[in-house]
Amino acid sequence: MSAHGPLAGITVLDFSELLPGPFFTQNLAEMGARVIKIERPPGGDNARRMGPGGFEAVNRGKLSLLVDLKDEAQRARVRELVAQADVLVESYRPGVMARLGLDYASLRESFPRLVYVSLSGYGQEGPWAHLPGHDINYLAVAGALAVSGEPGGPPTQNFGLPVADLCGSMYALSSTLAALLQRDRTGRGQHLDVALADCVLHWMNPRLGAYRTDGATSLETQRAATQVKPAYGSFRCRDGQFLSVAALEDHFWARLCKVLDMGDFAEEAYRTLGARKKQAQAINDCIAQQLAQRDSAEAFETLARNDLPVAPVVAPGALAALPQFAGRGLFNGTSALSLVRFPVPLAGVDPASLADAPGLDNARQQL
């Protein structure tokens, strides 16, 4: 926690568990907020046991307070903490905080400046509000999973990150910062109803706009437009390493044709993206044949020297050693799989000053 960061002086009560809420509040902590993690006895956040490495990654710099919210005296202590808080974050199913007397409706009159963030799968209202879910469920219902499969195949979860969880975290972050800014003008907080499914759905807008304009009305044409693009993909080189290439624009395509032998595809008939889209798979097959004859380092150097969008496919264990990231000081250590600091440098924030994730109930003597 930074005493001089942009969120210095902001106190956050964090009732959330697992990933979306803690990742959101982790970002607040990295920007200088004081985050108090309210945990349920006896073991606290389930992530402590289910995934201790993940828990460590998204709870650094926080304080931990073990509270039995079913106990009236302990709930009264929580209300005392609410009086000192700027932000309250909860990720229970709708209705849980109301039964405890800690929902926004119960708190807003006594604490009008409180920004109250409810982070859930489907929101605080609607026919699915009480339905449990995980990342794949939110991607499925928002349309993202359907367009992730190859044309003619089943839907596939082929992206190695929990997209919906992290997407919702970022919407919670941006909305909370906006609400704090608005509070400075109005003097009043508000209730933010952040639904992970809604957030992924909002991310679908660029796809929906493109499908509408291109007349891609069937799932198969939508998948084809999403998954198969000419001169766009990951390609195996002779040494077994992969390069990502993204020569979509016409000027990049022209440069690619000067570097690789694209045969008939280098002719005038394929000068425009529209023409290349019709032969996307064949073009990618040709690029694959060309790069299979070159080692990855040589191919990367050649394409980069010719100002083409190219990058190696880097495994997680090699990230900390990559000169691009190491040179920007993005890691909190030099060993493989070191954690990454908040990616945007901010005045008054020292990424190295963030403490490790808290031991259970470590704030008992501090609050």
C-alpha cells in the first residue's frame, strides 16, 4: 500500500472471495488503497485452500479480518468499519447481505458516501440472479463461447485465462473509480451492480457490430469471421517454436509478400483484405509452409526488421526473462513465474512496496 498513490486515504472493505472480487481489490491496493479483507471462519477465503498460489497473487497488500457475520456483535463491529470505509465490495449471491443487514439499502442512509460494489455472475435481479456459475458459464451465455469454436466444430474454451472473471474485475475497477470521482462532486456514493455475464456481453459489441455490417447472421459465418483471418495466427517454425503473425492491413500484407514467398497470393488480385478473406485458410497454410522452413529467431528478426506485426509465442515460465517486459520493470522478481506489478506506472506508487498476501486474521490487532 502506497502512502502517496492516487488512492491513498481510500479504505476498502472487501467481502469477496476466489478471483473476480479479489483481483479487483488487488488493483485498488496497488494504487494505494487500504484494503481490509473480511473473511469467514474458520478458514477464510476458499482460495486459500483451493488455489494458494492464485490467492497470493490477488491478495497482496491487504489486511485480513476474520468475522462471523452470523454473530450480531461481530456484525456490529463490521458496521463500525463501514463508517470508516469509502468502498465496500461483496460477491455473495443476491440477498445474502440483506439477510445480514449489510446490503446497500440498509447502509446508504447512515453512510451516504459509501460506494457499494456487488460483484456477481448475473446481477442483483433477473431470472438468473440466483443461479450459480463459473467463468465458462458467463462466456457461454454472453455469446463469446459460441463464436470461439472452429467452423463446423463444437464451442471450445480455447483461451488460457478466466476471461469473464477478469473482465468483470476490470469493469468493477473502472466503475468504482468513476463513482469515487462522482462522489467528489455530489457528496454521495452509490450501488454498483456488476454482473460478470453483462460485462462479457458488453465486450461482444465489436463482434456484433462487425457481424451486422458483414451480414454474418449464422453462427458458422460468425465463427469463420472470428476465427479464420488471412495472415493472422500462430505458426510453427523449423525449431518447433511458434510465431504469431498479424498482417491484416493491406500495407502489412504487401510487406509480408516481400519477405515470404506467397506464390499466387502475392498477385494484384489479393491486394485487398476483402479478397484475402475469401482465401484465408489457404493463405495461412502458405505462411505455415514458409515459416516451417525457418528457425523462429531468424524468422522473427526478418519480419520485425520489415516492420511487420510479429511476436514469439512466449510460455509463462519465460515471461520474466523476456527483454521487453524485464526492461520495463514489470515483474516483482527475476525468477520464472514471478508476479507482475500493476502495468501502468502511476505517480506515488512503488510496486515493490506491496506486502505479501495476508495471513488469516492478521489485522486483529491493527483495527
